[in-house]
Amino acid sequence: MAMASVSPQNSVPKVPVPLLFCMFLVFLSTHVSAQSSPVFACDVVSNPSLARLGFCNTSLGINDRVVDLVKRLTLQEKIVFLVNSAGNVSRLGIPKYEWWSEALHGVSYVGPGTHFSNDVAGATSFPQVILTAASFNTSLFEAIGKVVSTEARAMYNVGLAGLTFWSPNINIFRDPRWGRGQETPGEDPLLSSKYGSFYVKGLQQRDDGDPDKLKVAACCKHYTAYDLDNWKGSDRYHFNAVVTKQDMDDTFQPPFKSCVIDGNVASVMCSYNQVNGKPTCADPDLLSGVIRGEWNLNGYIVTDCDSIDVFYNSQNYTKTPEEAAAAAILAGVDLNCGSFLGQHTEAAVKGGLVNEHAIDLAVSNNFATLMRLGFFDGDPSKQLYGKLGPKDVCTAENQELAREAARQGIVLLKNTAGSLPLSPTAIKNLAVIGPNANVTKTMIGNYEGAPCKYTTPLQGLAASVATTYLPGCSNVACSTAQVDDVKKLAAAADATVLVMGADLSIEAESRDRVDVLLPGQQQLLITAVANVSCGPVILVIMSGGGIDVSFARTNDKITSILWVGYPGEAGGAAIADIIFGYYNPSGRLPMTWYPQSYVDKVSMTNMNMRPDPSNGYPGRTYRFYTGETVYSFGDGLSYSQFTHELIQAPRLVSVPLEESHVCHSSECQSVVASEQTCQNSTFDMLLRVKNEGTISGSHTVFLFSSPPAVHNSPQKHLVGFEKVFLNAQTGRHVRFKVDICKDLSVVDELGSKKVALGEHVLHVGSLKHFLSVRI
């Protein structure tokens, strides 16, 4: 999305002029007083004549209603429905509608479609997505979506929100410096796919199970290969992402494919960047060809805000604005966040660059989405969610889910024997130190809304033990650390908790990092505290991206390390729940933590996932990178120990080929994953998982596969994951259904899906199982 940030330090990023207006709207929207009733069309009570119009007739099918509506509109009227601030057609009883609302991890005040008021002062603010993803719990992803959509509907009913929410962000967290990595589910295509599809289901699916209708409309963004904002002179408005077909199809596209096919998302947003020389919002192959053609999107395609203006003015992709408008519409864009299509579409039609039929198709997709939402069904109070209101926002249950989500995501990275959990009865004086120790807004990251309330880390810890507190630095930049003061505090304490890391001044939209170190003098402060402390020293890292904390990992005086992401409104309570052992940590890292040496030698603009031995390029993410890590994807400790035992899995799987197939007569490394090859290609892998510890807890069972070394295949990739809860000294079976073609295939150099022949290694923890795939 397009809300460019202005840095309090360094220089102000260059922002296209239309975006400045959007930014103004974003901030304005939090302070505008709202009407107390929802916006809707076909108000037959106030205007009975509307009942005669076909598009207001709820007994007709959606397609029939859309056709009826579109044929009643003039070209000028159609054009007002191509932009996010859609106009009204009073003669047909259609009011203005604002499409742009956000719900990344709670109902947000970003975007002009949603704001808060005295009626609804806040909404439940869940952890930033990167931490929720660390739970590896698909039922949690969906449960959060359900709460967010319920609160959104409640706010819609009192005129505070729309019904179309441009979330989630499912881009791959390719490079640790990306400022928006915090918004994503991490670096793995499978996890990102599962997060996207389950969160979308939670947002969209109605309680009556009607598949043709929507609770709210979600939007998967930013399509595609978008993961650079502003790094060393390269920015998203000018960046051309050069991506191989192989990387496109096995890394960047899978989350979007899953979002459309598995999640049935109502919208996809195209991004600012170019891919291989074409703006994504002007690429008919990517939009009409793939999203609507191959994946069969049931919904609308929207631009990131002012993307058309960007590819016209900043990328100089077309000579005239009319050509830009036509290029976007003909590529498959239905809705323009911004005003560009509103200003230039009529001239494009009159100039013969695009015909009115293309406009009809675009507005039809937009109207169909609003019809699925009930916008054209008359008074919302008579509909399924019509009785929701302020009482249904920030409920005790919703706020508890925010705390539970943070607990499930927090990752214990290091724990020396005798460190965590701390005993709340044995600790008489807990030193709490750090620039993030008593923060509020930092905990909710970006694309945030006003929360119900905050519990800071200090407040959470102080609820259980006596605390002494010093920030140690005036902010996370930590240009000057108050080392002497914090040393005195720590030396007198039974244990010390340091809450360090980053915030939006370090990593954010339009702000990529140039290094992965702790800012300023944070490391100096941490080391000084550790040197004088007598009891356990717990380092808590609050950040979106990984940080090189090698110094802390190897320092025996730092007894525990926790990564807490940006943990949401209840983050402080959740941190205390983990530290005092009220909750057994179970989060796992959804991204690789690289050493500083990695980013010193790897350009952020290099999109290649795979290593290149010819020039020393090391590759990216756990799937391809073979170098040293600070912590690895999937890392995370528990207060218990879990073991895995293989109960059942085949050692040989044969794929069927017709008798005339060339691979019967000559040796093949792989075969195309065709319909015939993939018949009956599933098998079960049955495991027994046991909690060998003395306390109950949750455990994520990861199933990885290492395919044969063909087609530059990943060294390993995630096939499946299952979150299980086990009481102390108990076990249970976990079954993975493995589909050879879906789960064990690889993408070749031309982007074709292949089944690799030969020996595959399936990993679960330290357990390895060898599986031979033959013809």
C-alpha cells in the first residue's frame, strides 16, 4: 500500500505528488467525525421506486444484477466507479463509497475508509503479522481474521468503516533489510500461502456458509515480486525486479496463487515495481493472464495507490496519460487507488485506446464484489451482521485472543539452564531496561489502528514482581547509552530483562535498513549490563526483521534471548507470560537471521533466490542459502523437550507414465507433473510426537523435504507443519498427507512443475526418512 513514511532522521523519501494527498487523507481519517449509520445502496424504504430496479432485486443472481446495473450507467457514471473514492449516482440510489480500508492485524485507521470516534475509540490490535506467522498455527490465522471482520462489520454498521479491506500482505520476506517484512508471514512460500489463505477465510467467510457472499472483502497484495521500498537510491517507484521464471513460479507467485485458489480472495493488488521491464499494473500476462485466467479470481484487481500515475510519471512507461489509463484497464485493472483513471479514462475511450466494453468489465467486477457484500441489498440492519455494533469491538474475548496470538508467536532463541522461566516468588527485584521496555505504539507496528488498550513490557512484568526501570537510551536509535545508570540498576537486581530492538524509525514502509545490527549503542548497553549482572540476563528483541545478535548468542552472561516481533496491544502481558513460565514458548522463526557479513556483500536489488558459485552470490532464505546464520528458519526453543518417532511412511513411490513415454527408454532426472503422473500420488507419513518434559506445551512439527539435486532445486523446503498441544510426558500421532506432485515437486528452469526422480529425504526434527521416487 501507499502510505509513504517521512523519516524523522536522515532525508525525506521522494513521494509522487498524488501520494501526498493520500497520506493527508490517511491522517485526516483518524480525526473526522463519523456518521452514525452505514453507507448502502438500494434503500427501498426511503425510495420505494428503487425496488423496481433489477440490480436492487435480491432474488436475482449477482451476475444478472450486475448486468442490469451496468446497462443503466453512462460512460461518465461508470468511470466514477473505477477509483477508490467512488462517486454517487443519486438517480439510481447509489451513494458514494470509499474502497480503501486496511485490516493487516486489526481494523486500521490507515486509508480514508475507516476511522475511530467516541462510539468506537479503538479496535483489537493483534501482533504484527511476522509474529503471528511464527505461531505456525493456521487455526489462529483464521481466528484472528474472524475477529477482525466482526469488528469491521460492527464499525461499518455505525458508519466508521467500509467493507473492502486491502489486507493481507503476502509478499515473500526475501531480504532481511526490507522495512515491510514485518507485515508479511516471512520467507517461506508454503507458510505465506497458508497464512494468506486462512486469514482471508477468516475475514471473508460468513457464518451462514453462503459461498457467494462475503462478510468483508479481503485483498492479497502486493502482486508481485515486491520486496524493496527504499534502499541506497533504489526505490519501489522506479525498481525493475529482474526475476527468473523459476524463481517467479517457486517463490514469488505461490502465496498469491493460494490466496486466490485456496482462500477465494475477493481482490488482488498489483504493485509499484516493474517485473522484467513491465509495470505489474500494466502487465496483461500477470493480471488477466494469470490472476483472472489461470487462477480464476472471483473479484477485482486494484492498483497500489497511484501505481498508474507512478508508471506514467516516474517510470515513463507510456507517452501520454491516456495510454497509461488504457494500458492498466486492458491489462486487467478494475479499480485504481487514486484518481488517475477518473481523470484520463474518458479521453482514452474517446481516443480509441480502449473501448467501453473494457470499462464495463472492470466496473462489473467491482459491482459484483459489493453485491456479494450486501451493499446493494438495502438496509444492513436487516442482514446477517446487521445487529453488530460498538459492543462487539474490543470484547474481552477478542483482547484475550490478541494476548494468546502474541504468546504463541514469541520465539525463545537461547536459554541457558537455570535462566527461564523466572520464578515470580524467588525474584524480589527485577531490573527492566531498554528503549522498548515501556513502549506502547511500537508494539503494534505499521498499518495499525487505535488499540483497545496497551500493556507495555514493563507493565506486564510489574504485574508479577517488583521492578526497577530505566530506558538506558532516549529511543531505539540509542545515540548515547546511559551505561553507568543501568549498570547500577542491574547490579542490584536478582535478574535483568533488557527490551531492545527496533521500531518504525528503523524499519518501515519507504524505509529499508542498510544493516542488520542493533541500532546505535544498544549492543554496548547490553554487554555492559550483562557484565555486572549477578542473576539471569534476558535479552528481548522487539523487531520485524532479523537482527545480528551473534555477540549475545555467544555471551554466556546473556542467559536467554527472546524475539517478540511487534507483539500487539497485549504484547507486554504475553512477554511476561513467557518469562515467568505461565506459558510455554512455542514460536518458531519464520525467517532466517543473517550475519552482518551477508548484507555487506549482497545487494538488495539482486532478486535471485538461488546461489551463483561463479560470482560468490550466496542465495537467499533457508531454501537456498548455505552460509552461516545467526538463527535459522524454524528455530525456536521450549521449556519442554519433544521427540519424533516415525510410525509409517513408504520407502518407494512409483509415478505412472504411458508406455510410450521417453523416460522408459532413456534416463530422466524428472518428469512433468502432468495429470496422469499425478494420479493417486499421495501417501501418508505417520509420526508419534512426545513431550518428554515436565510441563505441558505446544510444539510445531515441521515436515521438510530435500529433493534430488536437479533443476537447481532447493536444498530443502517446507512440505507441511502441524501445531500440537501435549501435556507433560504424553504423546500423540501426527499424520501428514503428502502429495508427490504438490509437495515433492520442483520447478525447473523454464517454470514448469516437475517430479524429481531419485532419492528424496524427508526431515522431521533430527529424524530423516529416505524416499525413492521412480517411474
